[in-house]
Amino acid sequence: MKNIRAEKITEEVKEMCILANHYLSSDMNSRLNNAVNVEESPLGKKILNQLKENLEIADKEQIPICQDTGMAVLFVDIGQDIHIEGGLITDAINEGVKKGYTEGFLRKSVVKDPIERVNTNDNTPAVIHYNVVEGDQLKIILAPKGFGSENMSQIFMLKPADGIEGVKEAILKAVKDAGPNACPPMVVGVGIGGTFEKAALMAKQALTRDFDDRPTKEWVRNLEDEMLERINRLGIGPGGLGGSTTALAVNINTYATHIAGLPVAVNICCHVNRHITRIL
Amino acid sequence: MEHKIKLPLTSEAIEGFKSGDYVFLTGELYVARDAAHKRMNEALDQGNNLPIPIKNQTIYYMGPSPARQGRAIGSAGPTTASRMDKYAPRLLDLGLKGMVGKGKRSKEVIDAIVRNKAVYFAAVGGAGALLSKCIKESEVICYDDLGAEAIRKLYVEDFPVIVVIDSKGNNLYETAILKYKKD
Ligand code: SF4
């Protein structure tokens, strides 16, 4: 049995909030660098260069990459052999979010109630997904999610007869509808299978997967490659102002589903696809 | 084409803008997003005056991150303009001339842009750190309680934007995509 102190979790989450909002993961950086070289539109190239420059300024001057520092989404894998002491894990995480967003000069973008809409002023509560796993580690993935792109996400409850062609159409529809609103070049997270909520959760989780960490199933890998190519033929381009870089990556997660269904969730993310992992 | 423009916008400047042009703005820029628009709309409904002089002005749809000490503002890129579509035609009819944001606009907004000879610019979404460097001063002028959504007045220098919808109603989001579409 391993003991982990709640304050330790708070400290880690605080740091993660600040780091995630100032630095992108290396796979994101290398896709962006590559996009600058292959972009066909001059204006598109100019915008991609500005995005690179933006990342440099964010780093050097400690200004968040984007002013929408997001709602904090966390995926927490709890090894069943650990014990958390000194408080409730959910409270510890929310305290970390509060400290990170306050001390890190991040924007507080959360309202307490979806209709009454009063800002909580500390960016809590976070959206936390727990999963119990074997072992004695606590794995925390933090993914601050901006809502320009979140608002353009869609879910499709397809029929089994729609098959893989139906899935492709659904993904293309979501990307086309998103267009300039989602700050392209986008990262497209897709969840196929499960139930209504499982598909959405997989789509979100797919956004946090390293681009070089490829799915084990061949048809899924092929679908990721085909969709990335087809999305980049849509012409939307950087900023939605035309070009050949509409998406930097398509990540697809899958799960078993019901004999009567084929759920497909498309979680759109912008080029500020923030995620950071810590293992305690 | 590139233009260097002093704010407030003049009719001549607006007439010279074509969808796709690159523009550097210098001068005073007002900032308002969702909650501030809702309140301005309610003020008008109740027959009250707007808290800002709207005539000939430009509104930037933005909600910044907090400024570190010694800086005018934090990260400060555009937010999605379509959420302001419900309110924009009324403000345009009252004399608003420019809007800066990102993303598509409704037909009602485009009609109001043409009717009032106004312009919709896009700033690069997700480039808030870069754009903040062009913001030299920032002051909250009302609706302070809205935090990041308060109305601000900025002083910007060579703030880079792209003309998306010009005063004739040409829309870059529609025309540019066709140029690079391959299927
Ligand atoms: S969609 Fe992404 S890049 Fe665009 S404003 Fe929101 S968080 Fe920033």
C-alpha cells in the first residue's frame, strides 16, 4: 500500500495547470513546424508562423498561449493499491486548479450554473474522470479545454448499417461545421462505439494521446490517416482563411458497442491542444 | 493588400477594405464579449444609453487572461464572434463600424454590415500571447463585476487583423476555402 498526500496532489495539479497553458507537447510542436513547411496558402503560412511565434512568446514572457485557458478536464487513473491521505482527492484536485489558475495568471472561465451564469472566480470545479487500475501509481492527465472548439463538437448516433462510411461522413461534417470557429488547424478527437457518454469520453481522451502512439487496430490507424488527409483537402486552412492545413492530427479511440448502435463522437480541439501527464 | 489604419475607422478607410486584405490597427479599441453584449442589449431595451460611445467605434470580441505586474494585459486573442450575432445588428444600426473576432457570422449580421457600410475583421485565434504585444494600454470602463467579460478600452498599435467580411458583403471564409478545396 502506497500513501499519497492530498497536498502533494494539489501541488502537482497547480503546476500542471500553469505548464499546460504555457507549453504544448512536443508532438504538437513538431506537427505545427511541419505544417509551416507544407502549407500551400501564403496567408495560411503567415498564420502558422504567427502561431509558432505565439508559442515562443508564451514561453519567454510567460503569457498563456491562448487567453481561453479553458475548463480543467482531468483523467485520473488510481492504482487500487494506493491510499490517499489528508483529504478527499476531488477536493485536492480542485484546490490545485484554483491555485494554478489564480497564482498562474490564468483566466477564470467557469460559471457556477449553466443558466444563472455567475463566475466562480477560481476556475473550479474541474471536470474529473476517475478510473481504477491495477498497481500503486496515481496517473493524472490534465487537459485545459477551450470552448471555441468545444462548442463545435458533435455526437452522432449512427446505425450499424451506416458502417465506416457513415463514420467518415460524420467526422467530415463536424470538421466542416466547425470551420473557422474552432481556431484551425484543429486536432480532432473521435470516439467510436460504446454508449452515448462513452463515445464522448473516448473522443475527449483521444485528444490527450501522443500522435506517435498509434492505435493497435489496423482499421483504426488507416481511418486516422485517411481522415487527416481528407480533412486537409477541405480547404478550410489556418484560421479558416483557406489552405491545406485544416487539421494537425486525427486521434480515434474505439470500444465495444451494442448490436443496435454505432455511436460516433467528434470532439474538436484547436491548435492549442493542451495536455500534460504526471505520475505519482 | 495591406493597410495601416488609425482608429476610429472612417468611411473612406472602410470602403478601401476588400475581403482578404491585411490591416494593422492603431488607436482605441473597445472590448466586449457575451455577458457585456447581453447587458448592453438590456440597457437599450430599457431605453437607457450604452456605456460606450458606439458611433464609428470598433469592438474586439475578447476576454483576456489577467495581466502580470507591469503589463497592460494578459493573453488577448479573439473569441468566437457568432455568439454575438444576436446583438451585433442592433449595434451596427446604432453606428458601430468595426468588429474583430474569429469565425462565421450570421446572415443578419452580414446584411447589417452591408446596410451600415461596416466591416468584420478576424484576428488569429489562439495567438493571444502574440496579439497582447500590440496592446499598449487597457482599462476596464464598465461592468467591472463581469471579470474577464467586463467592457474595456484598449490602446493598440499595429494590431494585425484580416478583413473577412467587407462592406460589400464579400466573405473570405467562403471564398478562400473554395480556392484550396480539392474534392
Ligand atoms: S478555440 Fe482554442 S485557440 Fe481558439 S480561442 Fe478557444 S482555446 Fe484559444
